[in-house]
Amino acid sequence: MSATETHAYDFAPAGADDWRELASRENDGLAVALLWSPSADGVKVTIVDTRLDEAFELDVPGPEALAAFHHPYAFAATRGSSPASWRSGSTHLSLHG
């Protein structure tokens, strides 16, 4: 990995120091990480797509975390969000169902 590459798990809000990576994957310019915070009592999926120059994160209900991790774009779309709304840069999507 070069110094200029960004990983999904590098995309964490300032002050959130207890997010723990549960899983991550990278392929073809897409980095996805599943993170959990004991203090926030929450789970999120972070996505960095270097092909489209996009980065966003999804707050997800615990029982749906793996589905969101494996299919983040489809998960967001089923919650009423679309990739077009992410084009403006880093986005935080709260998609609790």
C-alpha cells in the first residue's frame, strides 16, 4: 500500500477513538470496513471508492451489519439513499431501520 492510498477504516470521525474494526475488504478500488464502538454502542460500515472519488459511512442496526458490509450500495439504496446523493464528497448516512 502506498502512502496516498486510503482505506475505509481510515475514514473515522474526529474524536471517535474506540471504533474497532471487525472486518475489512478491498478490491478494485473499493475499501469497505465494518466497525463497532462500545462507547457509542453502534455499528457502522465505511466505504472508500477511489474509482469514483467517494467516501461515506453507514450507521447500521447490529443485526443488519453483515448485509451492509457485504453490499453497502444495495443496503443504502434499500434505505432510500442513492449514489447520486453521495457525489458531493464524504457523506455520513444514518440508516437505522
